[in-house]
Amino acid sequence: MLSTPRWTRPIGGLTAALAAAMTTLVWAPAGQAEVAAAPAVTAALDQVADGAEVVVVVPSLSGLNEAIAEFGAATGLDRFGPELDDAVGAFKQQMGWQEGVDDDGAALVVLTGVAEAITDAIDGGGQEPEAILLVPVTDHKAFVSQLGGDPAADVSRITMMGEGFAKELNGYAVLGENLETVQGYAAGDNGKAITDELGPMVAEYLNGGESLIYVDVAAMAEPLNAAIDKMRNEMAAQMNNPGVPASMQGMIEGFVDLYEDWARTAVDGTDKLLLSLDFGDDGLGMTISSKLIGGSELTKVFTPAEDAGDGSASSALLAALPDQPYIYASAIDANRFGLGAMVDKIAEAMGGDKAGFMATFLESIDAIKGVNGVASVFYTPDPAAMMAGGFYTSLTVYDTDDAASYLAQQKANFEKLNDLKVPLPAAEPGQPDQEMTFTSTYTEKALVIDDIDVHQYQVTTVLPPAMMQQFGPMAMMMGNSGSSGYIAAKDGKVLVTTVPDPQLITNGLRAVDQNGGVGSAGNIATLRESSLPADSSLELYVSVAGIANTVNPFLLMFSPNGEQLDVPADLSPLAMGGASDGEAVAMKMFVPHDLVKFGVETYEKFAPAAPGQGGNGSNRPPRAF
């Protein structure tokens, strides 16, 4: 395991929660005009030493402090953490930085030797990267004096989270654990070079962010690939374990091949990476953007907008689905994000002599290659339908150049399920392996709606008797109750439901050419316009309101006094969006203030009361859940 340098842990006290949130792959605006990086960020990057592989930048300590305070006040989080009103001040007090700090300056953590540390970790060692902390100062002598240092020394011994050393450089206090590292630290003056290497799309996110993390992935590609080798070898050893049935090894190996292939594709195709966190007027934006290596396998799945043909924009596809309460809504332009190229890569990684389940799986996803775009909505289910096993109430629309061929391929896929056998481990040691099978039907013209033929499919998973006995009623939830839905085509669009609900497919067929659906107005349209990229190639919205309203009927039955969640009618969803220009890819997640505020208020209402106190300051007893 790669060790974390002790000198980076203080900064972690201020930014760890923010950085952790940014590690989720999320999508950000693209296609914007080239802009220069903010002067403060460029100047800060000038202080980075040559060869640095990872750099954390807080462009303005006071700016971050103000942003955190405003976020806490807007969301109500400050009621749980009053220190949010002056987070940087609390951090400085903890570190003993009361004198000499330039609050308007940029702070940095510079890591070098990360590649060597990864290599050492693969061999079981505990080597740490070299870490340097750059603190902007107005009075270096006062700063080191408060840490027990000698203000007259060129390099002073100090005490901060243990013993370390400090020197002054270009208006910064350079702090580190190793004397030689601090003595030899020199600014690389590479701010503009780093910005240029990122390219216009990624460099855009050097502006406006209150916290940034720059990663030179290409510089670490060799040890990262070595780590993938180790992972693959460990998985191979597990597959050869006598406890893994031989009948399952081919299937497992196929998925391992896929994960290995995509891991290498990501490492070998990524040049530079930038993570940024920005506090806006309406919410929190978390972005990860990557400069790709030209000609790499990774670039093949991201098509420049000008070469994407006439693929439907994701926003137009969401507008073609009924505007009803939902749990999540998503859409992707399959040409710009190259779903066909992704399918080819999956087939290349998992194909070869694969048969049985693997062959059927590859054939089933091959249909995606004929699709220009896909949009799907998981609608809030009817409580009665949930009790009957119809929880997943979704409607998906595929934009295709040949709807008839797509329908025929779907029919063939369902029919092949009747011959599919999925190997399972034996119920008991020494007994023969088991098999899971399927029965499926495909009924053409099961309904006719507005002169359109609607087909119906039904699939039942047949679990082996021993598993049925073992799981009992839970076996119904695992598929034995069956699943069914409708498929129909209209105006080059193919619609598929996951429930046999005639009204849902009817609404879908009538909405497909009206452009007034779920993505055309309301919170989705507002967030797309204000917080996600124009002409998005990918969108995803998660409706906490839809989830809460789905849970409410159960709370009515099972919560004390039948209390339910108070869901605002206009509660914003969690929003994600993304795009690529063929040379870079950017991804963003946006968390609106009102969504966080709803979470805070819900917690206050339902959280167990402290011993001897009522919940939320009242005299009522603690809740039982």
C-alpha cells in the first residue's frame, strides 16, 4: 500500500473531504473557447519543482475560506460544524500558523517520487513520495519563529506535525521533512508550460476552482501498469483456486480481461489529469478532466464534435421521454462518446474463443453499435406495483438509423436466452456444479397503440433446485418471478419498457415526437443551462425527491407515528454532465444547495436524539431507525 507522506496530512485536515468527493468520475463542460489560466494559479504553478507528479493547489486561502462559509450557511451544514464559518482560520490555529501567513496567497503541496513509491509498494515496501508544502507568507521570519525555527537561518529546523525544515522562496515558506529536499527545492517556473500541456479544454478548469489537484499520469504510467500486472496475477491465482468451478473460469476470465484492458487503456491514454472543486452561487461543482495522449486507444472512444455526424444530442433524447416523476434520468450521444468503439473494445478484450454466457453477452451488446443515442428514465414506481415485484419501472429510447433491424436483433437476443446456461458453484462441496437457465418469449404485435405495433417480451430466470431451497422467497427477487416489458418503434426511435404497463408505453410513443418530455423543462433544463455543458454529450440526473417519495409509503407504515419525509415540490436533482473534444475529456458533478439543505433538514428530523434529549431539541423519544 502506498504510504501517505506525513507532511501532506495537515493539508488533508483542510481538504481531504473535498478531495475525496472529487474522486468519483463525474462530467464537466466542454467545447469552450481557449482561456488563460487564472494569474494566481499560473503564478502558483511557477513554484512547482521540475519532475513533480502530483500538485495540490489552493489558489486563495481566503477565497476557500469564504466559499466554505457561504456553502455552510446556504445548506445549513454550519449548524453541525460552526467551524465552517472560518475553516481556514481553524486549520491555521491547529497548525500553529498565527503569524506571517498571506491569506490571499495560494498554498501548494508538491509531491515527487510518486512513481518510485508505487513501484516500492508493489514490492511490499513502504517508501513515501517526497512532499513539500508551500505556504504563502507576508513575514517569513515571524512564520518560522512561531514554529520554533531560527528566523536568521537560511534553512531552519521547525516543529510542525513532528520535526521538519523550512526556508524562504519567492514569498513562500518551503516546508518539508527532509533537510536535503528543502535545501535543494527550486521553483521550476513551469506554470505556463503546464497550462499549455493541459490544453484549452482542461486548462479551463484552472479558473474558478477553490481547490485543484494536478496529476502527471504519463510520468507514472510504467509503475501503474506494473500494478495492473500484479492485480492480474493475483486474480489469475484466485481463478485457479480449486474452489472456483472450472465451468465458471472462462466467464470470470472474460470479465478480468475486460477490466485489465480498460485499466491499461486509461493509464496508457491519459497524459495529464486535473481535479477541481468550485463553490458556485447555487451549488458545489466537482470536476475531473483529462488531457489524452494523441493516437492512443483511449482517444478512439471519444469523437470530436465536428466528426460526430448527425447523432442526436442527449438533451433532445431526454425531451422525447414522458415528463413524469422519476428516480434517475440519463442520456448519451453514442456517436460523440463512441459507444460503438467501446463495444468493439469490449469484444476484443472478452472475445476470442469465448462461448456460452460470454458469447451471448457479446452478441447482446453488439446492437449498441447501430445506435446514435440512448436515453433512459427510471420512473418512481407505484406502491402497489412495487409490492408485486414491479419496482424497476423504466422506459428507454434508442435513436437508430434502422429501427426494424434493431427490433429484429432484440427479438433474436431474447430467443437465444432459452439456450443460455450460466455455470454456478456447487451447493455443497463434492456435489456437481449447478446451472442457471432462462426461459423467454417474444410476442409480436401484443398490442397496437395509435396504429403502432407493440411487441412484448418475458424472461424468467430458472435457479437450480438447491438454490431455490436455500434462498426460499428471496429466490423470487433474484429472477424467478420473471420480468416483462414492451418494445415498439416510432420515427426512427425504439422504445423499451421494463414493466408490462400499457400506459407507460403509450405515453412513451406519444412523447417521442413532442419534445416536451422529462428533459425539456423544470430543474433538468435549468441545471443543464446553468451548471452543465451546452450541447451535452452525456447527462445524468438523480432525483432525491423521486427516491424520497418512493420511500414515503413505507415510512407511513413502519416509522414511529407514521412520519414521512418533507419533500419540496421543486427539489433539484443531483446533476452530472460531460463531453470530449477528441483530445481531452471532462466530467462534472453538480450538487445544488437546496439538495444538501434537504439532506440536512431530513437528518435533523429523523436522527436519533442524544441521550436524555428529544430529537431536534424536542422532548420526543429517540427514533427506532
